[in-house]
Amino acid sequence: MKNPYLPIPMILKKAEIETSDRLLRTLELGFKNKEDEESFRFIPGQFCELSILGKGEAPFGIASSPIEKTALKFTINKAGVVTTALHQIEAGSEIGIRGPLGNGYPIDFFEGKNLLVIGGGFAFTTLRSLVAYYLHPENRTKVKQITVVYGARMPGLLLYKDELLEWEKRDDIKLVTTVDWGDKDWKGKVGLVPNVLEEIAPSSENTCAVICGPPIMIKFTFPKLVALRFPNERIFTSLEKRMKCGIGKCGRCNIGHLYVCKDGPVFSYAQLEKLPKDY
Amino acid sequence: MMFNLDKKDFDHFLKDLLETHDLFAPVQLTEGVSVFKKIDNPGEVSLSQLVPQKSAKEVFFPQSEVMFRYQIAGNQGPTVSEQKIERERILLGARPCDIEAISIIEKVFTGEDYTDVYFAEKRKRTTIIGLGCNHPLSTCFCSSTGGGPFNRAGSDLFFTDLGDAYFVELLTEKGMAFRVNKFFKEADSEDLGLMKEIEDKASQKVDRTVPVEGIEKRLDLMVESPFWDRAHEKCIGCGVCTFLCPTCHCFDITDEAVNQKGQRVRNWDSCLFPIYSLETSGHNPRPTGRERTRQRLMHKFNYYPKNFGRVACVGCGRCILYCPVQFDIREALVYASAKRGKGRKGKFK
């Protein structure tokens, strides 16, 4: 019997601080064992449990796309015991992971449609995985127009800034960035994500919307999408809950009869409408 | 196959089992308090208490369990070691409700995508000897949840206390392994008659009126009901009902480490604790007792049935017996089942 609780060993290849508040650090991990690398297949939106033995483990969305073979990326918000350890760990050290876990984004359902990606703050990780996946030449024809609306409190808090600049230069993706407070160099929009969304009013025709951000942002974005005539079945969000096992056993992350770890983390708004508001 | 085991031979029977098996059975810790423990000598076994405080789930899913140990050794990376189960196991003297509950937890811990190896390994290596309940308690309502004081489902062998002997039934392949046992004598028709009589008497005693049937559908309509505002009022969130519940299976995972050595441990947890769902950001999706009480009851009578087709309650009554504020799950079920406009106006105490 394979033990799903045993982490597989990874080596930290590179780590980088992403934001001006220094609370977000991106880790690039490589597999220690060749056979683990070969059997590891994931789709954007899935997550892993990262563990540092002696400190514990916690779930993080995969920020790299399945196309990037170089490393598995995670962006860690420093908040508690495990995440602090993940901020302190040095390149060359070993980190355990379990995964990939969860359902991921419904990429089959997205096929042939336009994609509207709405992100807020440091929840942009799996959205980055999704966008990077479709921007790869191999996959670019799988969806039509890609629109990204990405907001943070301040310009310095946006993740993956170099990549955002790259995206801006391309003509096959429309990127709208917004902040609550700009600085003198800020050229994007100023305003909350739901309001910016209302302002740019993307068409809902043949379009799927994917939202990931703080609960308060998700709450105010849903009605804006509904007003833009997005049907509930074409609005998706990735949820987080306090999680332990990641495989639907420990009971902690349920919303109604579904588990965020196993049946999610990606849910359609149509699904969520039928569930208790336990999130 | 049916046998008779004389109580005079019972200790010898257990002694023989101990030669070849790890034996788990109820042990009395103090007057009126018994739990399931690993047995070292036959004298420890105490089958007198009908519902031991802690259920038999502990034999498969211990309150605190080491998942693996590790040693961090310089640049080599850590070495991880798991403990294996050495011997075959026997669970003796579990009551039908506890045995039913094991199958309820099993559905969660096994399953299509992932198998909880810690539970599954113990389950696979365990033979279950069930024991009928001659004198059910006033808090027992197993007959309302699909079981009964002599429900044999899940037992490999089943014992009925006939007074000076046990009536023994071998029910499964694992049970049939006991067909040659020097302490088992062929049961006669008198034994069989007595067993039937005891079973009938006990079955009549158990409350069948708790409205469990159809509860899933009724609760579908009650997610935002004002009932939950009342239901949680007296609950102090101590969590005893969830710890003693034979079907509750939530756990927490933590690391315990000193210097270079450590272990990853899982511990029972409870949805009634605020910290259970509290997130690092400070956000708590179940901020008050209302949401937590709703979670406990909905999980048993709505969420679990949606996933597995039966309620996750076996009517053992422990949550009623040991609740410090007399929260009675039966009352809650009656209230939830009353017709709109009638019972709903009634008082939930």
C-alpha cells in the first residue's frame, strides 16, 4: 500500500523575494529522485503540501505551469510557523512535498472559449500557472482571448513583476493591473478589482471567468460578473481553507458534502450557490 | 456455525489468543469508566460496561498516532521510518454500534483515490468479535439508525452472553478460522433458543422512534434555519461528543521534534473547536457555535449521507450520556423532522 502521507524529497534550487513588504518568497524546487520527477504530472490550479520536517506542513498552490520543466514553483506568504521556516530555508536544502492534490482548473471545459482571469494580491499563484500554461506556443490555440485583471494594494505587492512586463508586450493577452494606492511610477489603474472589472466590462460571450483572491474580493466580484451576464456555470474560483491531510480524510476543509482539498480547490459559482457559506 | 463457550474457559480462550494475536478489548480503568486497550493478560478484559466511554474506533484510529519518525542528518537529508504492524489483531467485545461505526469510518479512510494506510492496515489485520447487548441503555437508539443491539454486520465472530456461557457464531471467512478451537463446544438447540430469547427482549427495549429516515432531505432545507441559532446556545464547545463519538474521524497533523529527531503525529480533532477552522489570516469560516453545531449535525445526517448513502450516526448514545449540558441529539433530530409551522415553532431546549 502506498502511503499518501509520506512526503517526497525536493531540493530548493533558488528562492527569491517577490514583494516590497518582503513577505512573499518564491521557491523553485527540483526533484531529488528521478522517478518522482517522472511520475509527477499536474494541471494548473492543483496544489501541494510542502513540509519541513520538524516544523510541519501546509498547502500551497503550484505557481509554475506544467509546461515549465525546469522547476516546481511556489510562492509563500510568511504568516506562521511553517511559512516562516519556508522563508528561512536556504538553497540546496531539502523540502518534502506531497501532491499534486486537488482538481485543478477545468482546462477541458475552457477549451475553445475566451478566458477572463481575475486575481487579487498573493492569490495570483495558480492563476499565473494557468496563464503561463496558455501562453506557451503549444497551448495558445486552446483558448481564444485571454484577459487578465490583476490587483494588489500597492505596486510593490504585485507578484511576478518581470513576467507581467513580458505579458504587457504581447498582443495575444490583455493585461489590466490595478492597485489601491499607486506611486509616481505607476501606469496601471487605481481602484479595487471589482470596480475595475465593471469599468473594463469584458464580454461574457463564450467566456469563462476565473477568480482567485482574498474572500472579500471574491465576494464583491461575483455580483459584478453576474451583472456582466456571466452564467454561474462559467464562473470559477479557487478556494482555500485550513487544511491538513489534503486527501479528504482529516475532515477539516469541507464545505457541505464537498472537500476543498479533494473535490476542489476549484469550484464553479453554480456549485458554491448550492453549498452552505462555510468558506 | 454455532458454538458454546463456557465462561469458565473464557480466560484460557483469551490466553490462547494472546499467543498468536494482539488482543484489544474493553478494560475498566475505574468504576464505570472503561476503554478499549491492548490486553496483556486475560484478567484485564471487562465486558460488563455496555458502552465503554471511548469507542472501539481507537483500535484502528488511535487518539494520538505517530505517522512516521525522522532523523535529520547533516546534508544527507532526513531519513524517514514508518512503523509496521507485526501481528494479526483481534478486537474483542465491541458492541454492534461500534462495529457499524468502524465501517462508516472505513468508507472515508479507504476510497477510490487515496487510502489511509494507517487505518486500512489495522483494519485488514483485525478479526472482530462482536458482543450483543442484553440490556440496552435508555440512551441507546441503534435501531433508529439502521442497526440493533444484536446487529451482526461487520462482526467476524459474534458472542451472546447466555449467563454462564457465550453463544458463539462464526460469520465470515475470518471467523471460520476459529471453527477448530478446543474451548468451543457445539451449541445445542437450548443454547440457540436462549440466545434468540435474549436477542428479542433486548431488541424490544431499544428506541426505534428517533426520526432518522429521510433526515438528509429535511436538513437540505434547513441550512440557514433559525434552528441553529437555538441549537448551539447551550453548547459550551467542549468537544466531548466528538471525541467519544465512534464515527467522528477528524484529525490534526503536527510535527514534534527536538533537535535532529522528530515525528509527525496525528491527533483527534473536533469541529466544535473554534481553532479547528481558524485560518492564519484570522478569517474563520465557522466563527460561532451556530456554524460549528451545524457542522457537527449536518456532517452526520446530511453531508456524509450524500457521499456514502447512510447516516454517520450509529445511535450509541455516548454524546447524550456524557454531554455536560445535556444536549440531546435525538431532540435535535425530532425538531428537524417536525412539519413546518408545527414543531418548528416548538421549543428546542
